[in-house]
Amino acid sequence: MTISLVLVIAMAVLFASGVYLLLERSLTRMLLGFLLLGNAVNLLLLIMTGAAGRPPIGDDPAGMTDPLPQAFGLTAIVITFAVSAFLLALIYRSWNLSRRDEVDLDEEDVAIGRLRPDDDDADDVDADDDADGDDADGGPADAAGDDDADRTVGEARR
């Protein structure tokens, strides 16, 4: 079985571009990233099927190609189409409601993420915390040990 290096590089570029676009805040870019990932998976399944031109069923078992990756490819196409249609419906609904397609920063999730202690920093005490519970700037210390400037990170992104 010979795999073309061009197909492997194209698959890797599609995977990398798809993941990059999925990490964006725009729903349209997320949809494009998902479509690129779907095409990369289809290309991966095409590469895995074996040499081209061999029948999936035949008399000589040495010359046969495995038909299972081809069935997986068809399934991946259908799943990609269904999820893309769902994402398009979400984008359309978001556009009708707010006239933009960006995902907002959820302040409650950010607050919960700050309250969760890190495994490495659970035993450490900040240098600016006093014994009386006040920070070095004189304000009361919050639950995560951060100062007041860190709380407005979400507000600064808007």
C-alpha cells in the first residue's frame, strides 16, 4: 500500500485549519472549521482504504480492499452534513436574535473557573495577602486570592 505524501500533507493542513477555525468566537468560522475537519476525516478514511482500483469483494483475498473505511466515509459525510445543517440553524437563529454571530463571554463560567483551585497553587499563598484578609492595596481579598484588576478581564474584552 502506497500513500501519497501530498494526501497526508493536505489532510494535516485541513485538520490544523479546522481546529484553528473551531477555536474562534464567530459561529460562521466555527462552521467552516467543522466543515474542514469533516473533509479531513474523509481524506483520512480515503487514505486508509488501501490501494486504488482493487475490488472490495473478489476471488483473490490478497488483492482485495477493505470496504469498511468506505462505509465509514459515507457515514462521516452524512454526519458532517447533519451537524452542518444544525450549525447553520444556530447561526441563523443567533443572527435573527442579536444581529451578530459571535459567542459572548459567559461571566458566570469565568467566575466559576476562578473559584476552582489549581492543583499546583492550592498550597501556595499570594505574597500580597495579609493575615487580616486584606490585599496589599488595602481592599478585601476575594475567594481566589486575586486582586480587583483581575475581575474586570471579561469587561475589558467587550
